[in-house]
Amino acid sequence: MNGSDVSRLGKDELAVIRNQHIGFVFQGFNLLPRTSALENVELPMLYKGLSKPERKRRAAEALEKVGLAGREHHQPHQLSGGSSSGWPSPGRW
């Protein structure tokens, strides 16, 4: 990955790589149902250790890029199927 051999890395080292370099797009959308769009996108950034202002800024940017600006406080069930399927892959922000 990026010119490095990762085939012999341990679980912890691979977890760091997944956290810092790889985003995930889930078929089932795996969104937290009682959590806003903004909070759903922010969650992986929380695990990454980003500050609250930075998470909010990046999550808002990501939602804007996929056409969900202005809907940051909507919960998944409040969005159409098309809107909820277009959620950004937060691990990459």
C-alpha cells in the first residue's frame, strides 16, 4: 500500500492503516438510526482522534459534496432512499 508491503503487518498495525487511509462504503448503509447525518459522518473521525470542530467542519464539507447540505440534522429515516445511499464514506475525510 503506497509502496509498502502490508502483508506481514499485525492486527493493530492494519487497524491503524484502515483508520488513517481507507474509507468504507457499506451496501446496507449501516447508519445509526437515531443519529443525525452530521453525527453519522463524524463518528469515524471521532475514533481517529480529530477535534470536535475539525470533525464538524469535515463532515459538513462531505455532506455538501454529496448534495446533503442543509440536511445535516436529519436522521437517516428522514432522508429518501437516494439521499441515504449517497452518504460520504467518512473514513476518508
